[in-house]
Amino acid sequence: METICQQINTLEPDSQQRIEAIEKEEQNRRLIQDQKKREEQMKIAAVKKV
């Protein structure tokens, strides 16, 4: 993630590569959030079963 951010900073603002890198970073961020949310839901479900 940090590498992508560094690459974004070195590209011109309207660069297609910059846009694609930002979109990729956003997608990665969403995937991580979704994974954390699922893990929390699994923990809650496990507690409810006990």
C-alpha cells in the first residue's frame, strides 16, 4: 500500500497511471475493510453461539 502511495505522488495529477493507481489503492482499502468487517461478524456470531 505504501509503495502505491509513493508511486501516486510521483505521477502527474491527470495521468492515467495515477488514476489507475488511486483506483487500485481504493479497491485494496475496500477489500481490507470488508475482510475486517467479516472477521468482526464471525466473532459476534461465535459469541452468540456460546
